Amino acid sequence: MLVRPATETDLPAIAAIYDVEVRTGISTFATEPPGLDYWRERLGSTQPGDHLLVADDGGTVVGYAFSGSYRPRAGYAHTRETSVYLAGSARGRGLGRLLYDELLDRMRVDDVRLVVAVIALPNDGSQGLHRACGFERVGVLHDVGWKLDRWIDTELWELRLGGTA
């Protein structure tokens, strides 16, 4: 398994993984697939701390991780929000951890101070992954999202990387 920066040719596979969750899951509150331009924008970001990585299994993208802006205001510039998504067949094989380890290493190099993750509940796998990577649970937003005909809570998790900026 290779974890590497995403390329333009990876974007359809990334979109396909995400679109399954858009249509059938609660890991995102998007209700319509965003299209390739959304992913091109993420791929093209030059902001420090923004990354889009893929898990490449012999030439097939089976997962991805990204970090991006937490909020659009300048005061949040050293805080990044992260997500990891895996194809159904790739879950339970440790790929989320591989992706996260590489992503967090790159964010440390970029002098990111705080990493935020939002986990829709229930999601024991994601909670376990974040805990294993050193994140701490810091709160719950109750009934914050409506999807699949129900209200969904989210948990906020943080990891202090200790950037100096």
C-alpha cells in the first residue's frame, strides 16, 4: 500500500469514494455529489496545511485523506480540519491510520497548530481511529444535521500539533 499526494488522475476515484457516502452514509452532510471541480479546488490549494493524499493499492485508489481550512477567517489560519474516507472494501485494514499518519506528518511540517475532526454519530470506527492518532473528544453538537430522514449528532475532536505560528 502506498500513501502519496493525489494527482488529477486520482480525482474520479476520490469522487467515487466520496459520492457513495453522499448518497448512502452520514460521514458527510452533503446530499448531492459535488463533482470534479470541487476536488480540483482541493487538489490545487496552496495554503500551508492543505493536503489531499490517497491510499494507492497497486494503482487503484482505495481511500483518501485531506486537510483544509477549518473556517474562512484569517485568525483560523493555523487550524485545519481533516477527513479520511475509504472504499467499503478497504475498511478494517489499517489504511485510515496509514493515511492519517502521513497527513499529520505533513501538517507538522507546515507548522499547523491544531487539527479538528468532525465525526457524525454513530461511528465507532472513526472514533477509534481518531483516538489512536492522538485526537481528543472535545464536544458534541446534538441534532446538528438532517440526513437520511433523521437528525444526526456530531462529535468534535482535536489534536494539538503544537505549531509555533
